[in-house]
Amino acid sequence: MFLLLGIILILIVVFNQKIFRTFFAFLLFFILGISSVFIDNSENYDSYYNHYLKENSSVILKIDKILKSSNYHYKYDVNVVQIDSVKTRGKVLLNVLKDSAFRSFKVDELIFAKPEFLEVNKSLNPYQFDYRFYLAKQGIHHQIFLTSDSYKSSGIQGFSLVGLSANFRDKVQESLREYNFKNDEFGVINALLLGQRQEISKDLIADYSKAGAIHILAVSGLHVGIILLILTNLLKPMERLKNGRIIKTILIVFLLWGFAFVAGLSASVVRAVTMFTFLAIGMSFKRKNIVLFSLITSMFFLLIFKPMFLFDVGFQLSYLAVFGIVLVQPKLYTFWKTKYKIIDYFWQLTTVSIAAQIGILPLSLYYFHQFPGLFILSNLIIIPCLGVILLGGILIISLALIGVLPQFLADFYGAVISMMNNFVGWISSQEQFLFTEISLSFLMMLVCYFAIFLGVYFLIKISSKRLLYVLASILLVQSVFLYENHRKKTKKEFIVFYKSRNTILGNRIGEKLIVTHDLDSLEISKTNFMVSYRINENIIPVYRKGFSNIFSFEKDKILIVDSLGVYQLKNLNKPIVLLQQSPKINLERLIKEIDPKEIIADGSNYKSYVKRWQETSKKLEIPFYYTAEKGAYILKK
């Protein structure tokens, strides 16, 4: 592989013609991409743990990362370092049942167990968050479940930078707990300075999200960028020294990575610090377009070593926001000038917020389906204070660690955090300015970015030719809108959604979706997968409680067999049979009587019944579909 890359590099140098050099450069990056993905994937190695799994294998796990716990389990990202006597590699998701006897694991702690490796559950309904896909992009393909008495710990053996960072963070948290911060204050301090959001309540996270300030709670490019700006100004006098600019840059980079260490060296923090490390180095050269070049270089560098970052929402949003600021903000800023410095300062903040929002808007609408109308107001108030809050937080942590933090100073800092939380809460309560349930397809997101790119291209250098490109992109957006609107009006499908212990059926004809169900009338509209389907398909369902025995969809008949086990046979020619609520029937006799095209069992049936039905269907060669295993059944036109 390296020989091939070397040959391509030589060909790029040898060939002077632009077309050949372009082709070979493309080939070089293509092979680099494939190579980095292959090298990063643990499944491609002989030592991958799954090659050595046997029944009742002894496994040694090493805690790599502490994740946010669920209602019933503590969750950890762990490395499988040994199976029986074989050294292995690969990551799994560890779930430990919540128990009063359980002591939280530490990073780098070794765990001995004999667990069962289970596949991560896949998404079972249309547009539902695919947790399996999310974990797969992080190299995790299995999960294991433990209780407090099903493992043994051998403590922390060896060390890693992440482990040292986690231990340092634990000491900081222990020191801060002595100063009686309120729960929300302590949670926000943890998020802002230590990169830990586990302590923040769901309500507070919802408030920040509605206010368009959720990025404040995740240590990211915003925080690192503010620290870089502060350090650049504080260390500016060093430039007067001989080689002062080089010394200043080295010191800034060292301090940025020091902050990354304090913040836990999480993927988002490392990404942000890497980005601004390249930016700090680039700024020291003071060349034209060096900022843009530094951003592209940092992105390339990260993707070479961690190619799956490309699918990380945080990575996508971070770079799009920064690219928006770098490319769009200077043009927005020139639209209006003022001689008053304070007004100019807030105008700069406004243009930065708008530029960042332009960069991330299509992607955030695609993922989150909402737009906070007061994002400018929340950012205008919070961002100017964020630098002071970050510096104050570093001071608070330093004093707390050495045990000399005055209580009045801790109370004052906590009050500042509470004021920020209250302001965000007030912004989020202005629900008339929060636009929710916005539907944006993947295709529409792409053409919107294409239009934004051409719009920025036009603003950089205004010309009639570039204006034509912009107008053409607007026509493309309109064409996609018309295509998707036509598709929505002509789409037809019958859906058996998956829900444990219940039956939910959807009959879609164009823009009309009739949902038949057996849930509470208020509960059905708030069910997560129904909300996701409604938003992504941009339709308004009609809910009806109770089922008829037969549904018709195009030329197909769907026969419903419920717990009574009574079914009508008149005028049925090879129907699709839906079994619900565990009917006590002789399936073999039913198959021989009506010769069904297919049999479906939804989530309302007992698993023991379903297993028996599967065996019968297999014996009689009738297709069988179980929604708890295969996901929602979708019959399309």
C-alpha cells in the first residue's frame, strides 16, 4: 500500500500536464481514504475479539470512556483486551445494571467477566434514531450486560492520557462538591470546563436547545476559539522578543492541549483543539487565506487518523460553523459600518452568529428539525460573557484544587452560572420564536448547501456569471421542492409499526395517513417513532382507535387475526395475515385453509408464540415477518 502511494506521488511530480496531475492527486486521496478506513477498523485485524468468542469465554475488559447512563444501566465504552488467553482488540458497549452495591468504574480499570456478547438493537421503525449505526461508526458492534455480582475488578493497571485526564477531572469534581453549588450550577460548570454533561438535567438541556445555545454546554470549537483569542491577546507582547512569535505559538498550542486534558480528551474536544492548533500555527505566518488553509489541513489531518469522524454530527457542525464564519462573516460585516466601538463589537458578534447559523442551518434542520428564532439574542448575551466565565472557571478550579477557594467567590461564580441558566430559560420559554417540526430531506439539504456555496462564491467576487450560478441553484432548490411535493402526494404504503405489547398500523395514501392503534388516544401522537415519521414525511396523521378484520391496500388484502382467533374467509385470495395480541390458533390449519401470501407478527405477541409460528411457517414454506426482529413491515405500491 505504501509502495503504491509512493509511486502515485512520483507520478504527480513527473507529469507536468494539469489533467494528469489532477487525476493522480485524486487517486492519491482516494487510496489514502480507503487505507485510513481499513486501518481504523478493528474488524480487519486477526486479533479482533469476535474471532475468538466461544460460549462461556473469560473476558478482560478495559474501561475506555464513561458514558451517560440510562434509566436502568450505567454505560461504558470498553476495550476487549483479552479473551481466555488470547490478547485481542476491539470495543464494545458495557451496560451495568443500576444497583446500590455498584461502585462506578474508573477509566483504565480492568474488569474480569464471562458475559454474553449481544448485537446492538437496530432501529425498528422508519426515521427512528439508528443507535446501531451510530455505534458502528465508533467501531462498536456488540454490547454486554453485567450485574454487580457478575464481574471482578482488578483495579487500574497501567495508565493512559485519557485515564490521567479522567482521574484529574474526578479530583476537580470532588474539590468543587465541597462548595455547595446547586445541581444545575454544578452541571453547567462540569459541561463548560470539564466536558462532562452527565450531571445536567434533561430540562436544562432542553432549555439550551430551544434557546439555540446548546453549543455552550459542549466543549467545542466555540470554547477553544475563545480561549485561543484570549491567549493570543494576552501573549501579544511576546512578539517583541527575538523569535517571540514562534515561542508564543508554541505556548498557545501547549495551553490549548492543557485545556483539552482538563476537559477529558473526548473526541469533540480533541477535534476542536486540533482544529485551532492548526489555526494558531497558521495565524503565526500572517499569510493571505492562511485561516482557510489551516482549517482544511486540520480536517484532512483528523480524517486521516479518524475517518469515521466524517459521520459524526459534532464534527460536521463544528467545521460547517467555522467555515461559515471564515467565508461569510467578513462579507456580512462590510454591509454596515459604525464609528462607535461598542456598537461595532456587537455588530461583529451578530454577523458571526448569522454566519455560523448559515453554515449549519441546513444540517441542523435535517438532524434536529427545529430553528431557534432568538439565537442571535441568546448568543449576543452569552458569548461576550463566555470568555469571562471560562477564565473564571479555570481560576475557581485552580483555587479549589489547592483548597484556598473562598466560599464567597464560589457563591458569586455559581450566581453567574445561575443567571445564565435563568436567561436561557427565559429565552426558551418564548415558544412563539421556536420553529419546530421542520421537515428537510437529505436531498434538499444537499441542494441547499450547493445554493449556499454558490451564494458565498458570488459574494467573494461579484460578477454576472456567478450571479447566473446562484439563480441556477435557486431553480434547483425549487425543482427538488416540487419533486418531493409530488412524491408526497403520490406515495402509498401500508405500515405495521413495531411497538412492544401494542399494535399500530398506518395506511398511507398520498398526504393522508390513517393510523389505527390500540393505545391511549393522547399517547399515540406523542410516541417517538410516530413523531419522527410525521416530521420526516411532512404529513398530519389521522388517529383511529380499534381495528377492522380486513384492510385493503391496492390489490392486497390484510387479514387481522387478534386474541380471539376468529377470522373471516370470504372472498380472500392469498391475503397477508397479521397476527396480533397472541391469538390461540392452529397456524398450520390457517395456512392450509387460506394459503396466505405472507404472515406478519407484530410486537403485541408473546415471543414463545412467535417462535412456534416461525417454525410452522418455515415448515410450510410461507414467508414470516416478525417486527421485533426485522423492524416495521412496509408494504409499498
